[in-house]
Amino acid sequence: MKPSFYQFTLPELQELFSKNNLPSSGPGLLFNWHYKKRRSEPCVVDLAKKSIRYVSECLDFSLPIIDTIKASEDKTVKFLFKLQDGLKVETVLIPFNNKYTICLSSQVGCAMKCSFCHTGIQGLSRNLKTEEIIGQFTESQKWLTQNRPNDDKILNIVFMGQGEPLHNFDAVKKACEIFLTKHGLCLADQKITISTAGYLPGLERWQDEMPNVNIALSLHSPIKEKRDQLIPINKRYPLEEVLKYVEAIPNGKNRFVTYEYLLIDKFNDSDEDAHLTGKLLEGKNAYVSLIPFNPFPGSPFKRPIMEKVKSFKLILDSYKIPTLIRATKGDEILAACGQLNSKAPAITP
Ligand code: SAH
């Protein structure tokens, strides 16, 4: 099988070209053509004849195919992508003032088994390849340009779709490098955020290997017994250990760690929970994203009433921790946080 063009970072493609005695200008031209210019057809502009031949004979350009699309009233779009082996994975475009954040999946299913997550009950089928992560972006971008030409800008990438990104470290890392490449998509590093349940083997590698992108930690409770119940890997990789690594990550001025706190009715939404969270994060480079629980068919938990969410925020405010309540978008098409499950029966919005 031919290797995919979309699996290569720019230095890797340069190495491949040099190994094959091809002109060194080729990789930059190809990145510019396929990423910056967003072209799918073969690049012929300025490329040497022997490079054109090599590329067409030796590289594969196929990408995941959009299988189904669901758009909700609030302009959220959920894509179900079909991969080459027939497995499916979901990607969500979340609108903010006519611009979009794209929520990418990193695995088909997930191995973390978090009790509140629709993807968790699906189990892990396999890791996504770099080109399958890249393809979610490029194909969603092409869909936007064709269907919403006046507002087709994707400004942020969040790895908050299906899967635990740090459990698929290598492919996610390479995808980030490709997203950041100057000749390519050229996203700024503060525009990419990787969210983790606290997968320690990945966090240990982050400092030395991951490009300069943002980290978000799914905290959900500062109390061991509760976090164990929500995120089973907490038993193996305890929060104190995870925090040591996470807190060392932010790079540069104004960089912070996002702590995601899922609010579940009568489970982790009390004043005491809020005070303990405040005490844990007080004085840190922290930013809290409060996520009211998004129910899915058969889910064991409930979303708290909005007053409860607001009073939780007020308590965190008293510890001077910047806190935002994450607006729920796309929940009627099961596109909100934690509702992705590519095996679930289709729903009609
Ligand atoms: N595996 C990564 C990223 C996936 S989910 C992680 O755990 O961080 C992105 C965010 O959505 C996480 O904070 C996750 O805990 C949250 N989430 C999962 N299920 C949810 C649900 N049913 N309602 C609201 N948020 C949920």
C-alpha cells in the first residue's frame, strides 16, 4: 500500500524527497497546494516532472469520506466520517460569531471508560492515523467553503471528540505539527488544544515531544472517590501526579491550563465540591470550563439546573479563578461534549 501524503510532516516529506533524489523545493510546494490552497487534485504547478511522477505513483491522497452530516439550528455541524476500513468517526464544527472551532476525534471509540461519556461505552476499536486526523479538518473545511462560503473560517482546533488524544500520542503529535506548519495550514499554536482525561504516559512525553499547543485536563472532581468513579484511570494515574505534569506545560505569556469540570446533578455540583475545586486551583495558571452534563440515551446522570451551575461559578470566582460556563451547542443532534458515539443508531433532529 502506498503511504498517505497526509501522514507526513514537512521535514519527513523533505527527507523522503531527498532519499529519492527529488528537488528540495517539492515538499513546500505540495504543502502549499494541498493545505494552504486546499486543493484535492494533484499538484502540477511549479513541481518538477520527476517529482510529479513520483508523487502520483508513490503517494496516496485519499482521505476519510463524509458519510452523513447533521446540522443543527445553532449552526453546529456534525460529520460522520467513513474511514478506509469502513469504521466511522465523528467530527463537530462549533460556531462562534460566524467562525468555527473544530472538535476532532483521535480514536475510533475510546479505552478510558469514563462513566459519563457516550464514547466511553463504545470501547476502543483503534487509533486514528495522522492522515485520518488531518482529513477530518481538511474535509470539514472544504464542506464549509462549499456550503457556507461567507463564514468558512475554522480558527481553533480542539481534540475533544472521540478518543483520548494522549493514548494516540504519535499520530496526534504529528497532526499538530502539520497543522502548525508555515507552508501548510499555519495555525497559531495557541489555537490548538488537546484535552486529556489525565493519561499519564502521554503527559510524561509532552514536555519533550509535543509541539507548543494548549492543554486541557478533564478534572470533574478534586475528590479522589468521585474522580475514580467518573474517570477510572484516576485509580492508576492519580490526580496529584497528573497535576505535576499538567502544570508544567503552559508556555509563554498568558498561557494557562484549562480545567474542564463536568457538572452532574447531585453528584459533584455542591458548594463543598466548588470550594474544594477552588482551593485546589487557587493561585495556579488555571482557567475553568464548566460543562453541564449532556445526557445521551441510557446515561445514568442528570444535568443540574442552571442556578446550580451559576452558583458553582460564583464560588470559583471568589477564589479568583477565571471560569466560563460552556454553552451547550448541537445537543439536539448529539454533537455536544460526550455525546459522540459513531456506533449509536442515527437520530433525526
Ligand atoms: N478524552 C479526552 C477528550 C474527550 S471529551 C478527555 O477526557 O478530556 C472532551 C470533554 O467532554 C471532556 O472534558 C469530557 O470529560 C467531556 N464530556 C464527556 N462526556 C460528557 C457528557 N456526557 N457531557 C458533558 N461533557 C462530557
